[in-house]
Amino acid sequence: MTSLPQPLPGAKKLGLVIDLDTCVGCHACAVNCKEWNTGGHYAPLPDHEPYGKDPAGVWFNRIHSYEAGCGSTSRTVNFPRSCLHCDEPQCVTVCPTGASYKRAEDGIVLVNTDICIGCKLCSWACPYGAREFDDDAGVMKKCTLCIDRIYNETLPEAEREPACVATCPSRARHFGDLGDPNSKVSQLVAERAGVALMPELGYAPVNRYLPPRKATIPAKPLEQRATGTTNALLRMIDKVLSR
Amino acid sequence: MTPATSVLLLTTLTGFGYGLIAWLGILAALGFLPSAPLFLPIAVLVGLGFANAGLVASTLHLGHPERAWRAFSQWRSSWLSREGVASLSTFPPTIVFAALWWILGPDALATRTFGAIAAVLGLVTVGCTAMIYASLKPIRQWHNPHTMPDYLIYAVFSGAVLLAAIWALWFGAAHGLAIAALIAAVAAGSAKFAYWHFIDRQKPLVTLASATGLAAFGTVRPLDQPHFAENYVLREMGYQIARKHAVKLRWIALTLAFLLPALLALLAASGIAPVGAATAAAFSALVGLLVERWLFFAEATHVSTIYYGR
């Protein structure tokens, strides 16, 4: 059913919190996502000519790099982008077959690839460009929040988190229940003033991005003025050099 | 948005088919159609043929056409599903309408009633098609108050030129309908002009700074793309039409879809070569509207491409 589910009392709202301050842009999350998911829930993910001239394939996670600001205060911001598991996902409601759905119990947005007709309308309805079409299978695929890891009882409990989170070497990715204000991720968002992307479009995305910290470490001036120093030798050198 | 042949054919051909059925149904309900017994059933077949061709074309772009029947299930939330349901539900009353005309005659209340039902359902289908596009918030050129009325106006115009052509071929003249086609061409051309005026003055929905949540840092510009090659999102939604080509194509669309059919309808209305003029008007409108529909897609921009700096 592509009508959105009624929110259940106390239901989880699983999502990611991505720290743009500590993300180093290494693409490990994208690579591990591809690695896990090409053997996971939506396996296989197309990967045509991976070492050829025109590689093409489905990726659920793509890492952009931006320059924010201008001049000496500008900074490089690495920006991983994946499905935001929106609360108002139009990708779900436009689906004519019921293949696209949002789970009531944890808010994860999924595609039932057994009934997807491959009309691609859901990808048109997503403002974040999160869905990618599998030309080989003729169906739409997307981030599952690693549903086959986070509930996987054959994995050790510490590994029951999305592949992108598990692999991040700078701990820039966090996974948790954003519907619970006391959860670690919610507190992190509150503490760091995390933002939703394009809130004005009304999709109510669940994932949050933590903006880069503005704080800078004040650098010492390169040269200390010698005037006023009590050292007679330095005063003399300064006098000579200042002529 | 990348224009896909299947969707161009769907929206254009169903516009002609359901537009023709709407004209036939309304004129029959009002008692304005000539009582030639074969005219209406054959005209209805032409209309259903156009609609059917469009619907079949639309299944060609599906990844799984054999699963297309599943698209009738989600009419509660999806305009695409509603379009499917409405398009199929137009067929039975339209066939009954043609059969009743044949059996009971044009003046029977049942014939007129079914004519009206067929007309309304045909226009509802076109409205649902329009809403598929008008409801997509990430595409500003579609998600606006123009899209829905425009699709209806183009369908009414397509139906008028098609009916005028059939009428002229059948009876050798089509005064009243040629005038209707002329008025519809002027209305449809004006609607298109107003639409272009509107989209040319729209502001982009977001900036890269707001899309990344980095507005506090000032302007944001892309440094590195996620991958060296084009991906699905860019191939499907990153289509960009050259400005100089767009201007030329707009003139081609305006001329072929509306100006030429209007002039030809004027000729037909004044009795100068009505058969040739009315037929040529319908052909010109078909080609012109395909160009117009191509532009409707090619000029539409999708907000997700902002992440790629487009």
C-alpha cells in the first residue's frame, strides 16, 4: 500500500546522522555500501564496465565535495548523500503498484522489487536523487538502511548497523532512532544543531547533517614586534633592520 | 528531464483520443451530431484507437511491462494509478455509447447519457495524466497551476482538429467544427505562451547552499563529483537543452501545433478546400504537439541535479 502508514505510538524513526565536520571524503561508506548491498537485500547491484571507459552502475550512496564560502575562510565540505527515509516520502505515494512503501514500525522506505513495474516515477518524485534504476533487473532500487544488517541476528550485536556506518574511519556517520529525543543520535543533532536537507519541499527527511564547526584555532602571529622588549640585543637588531 | 518517446506518445496520443471522445460525447448529448448511423461508431473507434496507441506506448518504457496490471491498485495515493483506472474505465461506456447510437439512434436518452459519461471520463483521464506531472514537487516547470488546465486545453484542441478532419472527410465540409478548432487553437496557443512566460520567470526551487544546509558559510560550489561517469540520476533527470535550440523549438511547436492548424481551420471554415485543410490541420497539430511535449520534458529541471551543480 503506497498510502503512508499511520504513525504507531512509540514507533522508531531509524535514520542516519552525518557529520560534515569530520567526514574526510574517503568514499569508504559508498564502497562498503556497494559491497554489502550487491550481496544483500537488493542483490546484485549492476556494475557495468567498472574498469572501462564508461563505468555505470547502481550506488545507494554517493559522495560529493563542495567548497563552502569564499576566499580565506572557505572550506572543503565532503558531502555523502543517500536516501533520507523521509516522513513524507512522495516517492512512496506516487507508486502505482504498491511496490514502494514506508514501514510503520521503523520508518524505513523500501521497494518490493517483486511487484515493481519499473515506471521510474518514484525517482522523479525524490528531490534528493536517492533512487537508482537497475536496468538489468528492470526495477528501482534504493538504500535499505541495511535492513539485512540492523536486524540480522546472525551478526554479532556490535555489527548490527548499516554498512556505511560500520566502515566510516572518521566516525562521521551515526545510526539510530531519530524519533526518540533521548537517543544518542537525537542528542547529537540537538547539540550540534543538525539540519534537514531542503526542508522547504515538505518531505520531512529523517536523516540529519551536522554542519562543519565554525571554530578556528587562532594562529600565533608570525613575528613578534621587538619594540617594548627588554632584550637590548633584539632592540638593537630591530633598530638596525628598521632603517 | 530526458524526454522519453513512450511518454511523449502517451500524453499526446491519449490527448487526441480522449479529446475526440469528449467532443463526440458532448455534441451527441446536446444533439448536435448528424444522424448518419455509421459516423459516430467509426469516429469513436478512431478515438479509442488513438487512446489505446498512447496507453500501449506508455507500457514500452516499463522495466516490467508484464506487471503493468499492478498499476491499477494504488488509486488512493497515486495519480499514475488513477490515470490507469480512469483510462480503462472510459472504454466500456464509450463502446456502449457507440453501440446505443447504432441500436437506439442518436436521440435516445440512453445514447445521450452514455455520450456525456464517456466525455466526462475521457477528460478525467487527461486530468489524471496531467496531475502525474503537476504533483511532482521537485520539478518546478510541472508543479504549478498551468500544467493541469493546459493538458485539458490541449486535449480539447486535439479532439477538435481530429473531429474536424473526420467530419470533413465524411461529409465534405466542416464549418462549425472548423470554427471550434480555430477557437481551440487560439486558446491552446495562448495557454502555451502563458506557460513559457511563467516558467521563464520562475526562480530555482533551491540553491546548492540551501540544498546542502551550508547556507551559513556563504555560497557553495561543487569541487568533485561522486563519480567520473554519468549516473542514473543525471541520465534520467539531468537533461539540459541548449537555450538557442529551445527558442527555435518553441517557434516550431507554436507554428506546427497552433498557428498552422488555426490558419488551416480558418480555410476549412470559409469553405476553401475543407477536406484537405482540415486533414492537414490535424496532422500539423499532431506533429506540433509532439514537439511541444518534447519541450515540456526537455525544459523541465529536476531539483536533485543541484547536488551535481546543474
